[in-house]
Amino acid sequence: MSTYVTTNPTTGTTEHEFPGLTDDKISEIAEWAAEGFQTWRQVSAAERAAALARTADLYEERSAELAAAITREMGKPAEQAAGEVQLAADIYRWYAEHGPELLKPEQLDPQGADESVVEKLPIGPLVGVMPWNYPYYQVARFAAPNLLLGNTIILKHASICAASSKLMAEALHDASVPENAYINVYASSAQIAAFLAHPAIRGVSLTGSERAGASVATEAAKNVKKSVLELGGSDPFILLDTDDMAETVRTAARARLSNAGQACNSPKRFIVLDELYDDFVRGLVDEFDRAVVGDPSDPATEVGPLSSVSARDTVARQIETAVRQGATLHTGGSPLDGAGAFLRPAVLTGITPEMDAYSEEIFGPAAMVYRVSSADEAVRLANDVDFGLSGSVWSTDPRHAAEVADRLEVGMTYINEHGTTLPGLPFGGVKQSGYGRELGRWGMGEFVNTRLRRTAAR
């Protein structure tokens, strides 16, 4: 039996321990979710939507409590934590407002019949395996569309997010989602495999590492269950030209240092044309040096701790390896003295394909800057990794930027912005960044029975 432990990454103090799920409860929970499915699927779409709307209201009413929980659990700065709570509320509300319309049957060309209709129906209990970096947002983008569809959910959150996962379940239940339509479990990774082997479970969605995704996808395939994976990223930020380098650098630094760099779609590789390179590096170093690193509960803090000491040490080792292999470290990269999981924001240059950092994801406050001589070289470099989540192109000429962006092998491209996520926009990647889509109407198209009903002509 695993134990879920909340260790405050700011202080290094263990604040709570939650007993893990025992193996003998797995079948019972799967069957309970199946019972919940038979009831929840019969609830009208309007009523399910009303429950999601109430969930959004509760998130806003309890925003301070919800935000404080993730500041303690994983070190998210207070303002960013509040922003994440609001984004989750917006997702629940978007599906409450738009979901019922998206569920309406679609009339097709009859094609020789009296009628050909496509219905969108739920498929059953699902398992969600969620990460710690955006505790509320990640759950909302999986739970909201599937609860609206009529599926039921067994949710396994990251082991450091026990308190926030409990608060999420309470909000949904208080909003009238039945307890067996959304079940929070403190399960281990091994127990997820057991859930997927249970005949009642019909699919799984995982956001996490490539290794975790491969393991879950293998178990899902073995049991003929649908899977959706949102995995890592090493997003390119291609700078073609700018008429305001200071503002461009500020934007780049904010995007990379948000959530202490712990975002799959953070711009990790800055690819800059030669004539802009020196000014960009100089400005980025200044911005990273200027960023306030400290207690995430302090409103002045811009960069909090990483989620754990082990996470910080992993990033520090990646930076050390890059330097040992020949990269140039311009600033940062070392842990701060004292308690907590703090790391000085780092800027690296001179990275070559032979170095580990060229192809791996650095999940922390570290930027890699590359010099290129042309847009063509920028595209080749951007695509020369196994990841394909998102990428951005920056230019005073949006048409040219769009032509460059259209050549990126990613699931999401942005022009003069990076990583924007909104309830109505699809989110997901290609290559080793996973498969499937979340949010918007696409989020309702994964775990659904797209059923044809055809009436023959008489």
C-alpha cells in the first residue's frame, strides 16, 4: 500500500500523510464506478451541465483555499495558483455552457436511407492519472468533458497532491456529481494496471512522463482499452525579428519561469536568428537574474521552489551535465542554500546534438538558447527532437511567421504568443509528446461512442 505524502517544498517539512488504497479495494471501486455510470449516464445533459456550472461556482467561492493548497503542496506562487483555480473554473463552466449542444445528434446525408444519424454516447468508467505541476487544470480538462458526456471517473492524482485532490472531489460532490461518478483514489502506479485489467474500466487518460505514458498505454492496449496521453515537451520559441527586444525578452522570461519552468508546454528552447542572438541572450540573463526567487506565498515572489528536492536535484544535474559536455552556463543552475527545493534560474548556450540537453526535457527554470542563420535552420532545429507538443514563432510579419509555424511538427503552434490554453482550444501533441486531444469539442471526442443510427428507406 502506497502512502501519499504532502511535503512543503518551501520548507522541506512533511505536513500530511494520507493512507494509500489497499489492493482489496480495487475491484470494489471499479464496480462502484460502473454502478455510478449506469445512473449518471441517464441523467440529462442539462442536469450534468448544471453540476459542472455549480462546480465552477464552488471553485471561485473556494479559490483562496484551493490556491493555498497547491502553494503548500508543490510550491506554486500565490498569484499563479489563483490563476490556475480560475482557469479550472472556466473549463468547468465552458463545458456546462457548450457541452449539451455538442452532444446533440448529428444528421448525416441519408445516403439511400430515410435517415442516418450519429449519436455521441458515453463509454463507461475511466481512469485519470494526473501530474502535480497543474493540479486543478489538468484534472478539469479531463474530468469536465467526460462528466458532461456521462462517463464516470476514477482519479489518481500525483502522490504529492493528496490534499488538493481531496478538495477537488469535495467540490464536485458538493456540486451534485454523485460520489460514484467521480472517485478520488490514493492509488499506486501498480494499482493503475490492476484497474485497467478490470472489465468495468473502459479507458485511461494520463498526463505525465514518457515512461509513465508508455507503461499505461501498454496496459491499456493489453486490455483493449482506449488511452489518451499528454506527455513531455521541449517547445521551441523561434525569434525571427522584433521591434522591441526588451519586451520580447521579458515575455520569453515570464513564459519560461512560470511555475518554476515546470510545464510541459513551456518554451524550453529559444531559437534566435544570428543578428538578434547576442542581445537576446544578454537580455534573458538579466531577466533571469532579476526574477525574485522565494517563498511562493509571498506576493512578490515570481519563481517558487520546484515541486520537491529530488525534482530540483534532477534539474541541477541536467545543467551540470550540459556544462561538463561543453555548454556555456551564463547564470544560475545551482540550488539555493537553506531549506526547500529552490534553484537559481539558469541560461545555457552552446548546446550541440551530442549533448544530453539537446534531446531531453529540462523540467525546471532553465532556458536553452540556440543561434541560427535562417528561418530554415530554425525549423530544422525545432523539429530535430522526439517531442512535438507546441511551438511559437515571433516576428513583426505575422504572415511570414505563420509560414514558419506551419512547418513545425507539433500539435499546437502560436504566433507572437506561447502556450496559451483556453477552454475552447484543443490541447495535445504528436511524436513522443503523446496522442489524443483535450479541451474544446475535441475533448469530448476521445472517450465517446460515436454511434450510427440508420433507418432504411421503405
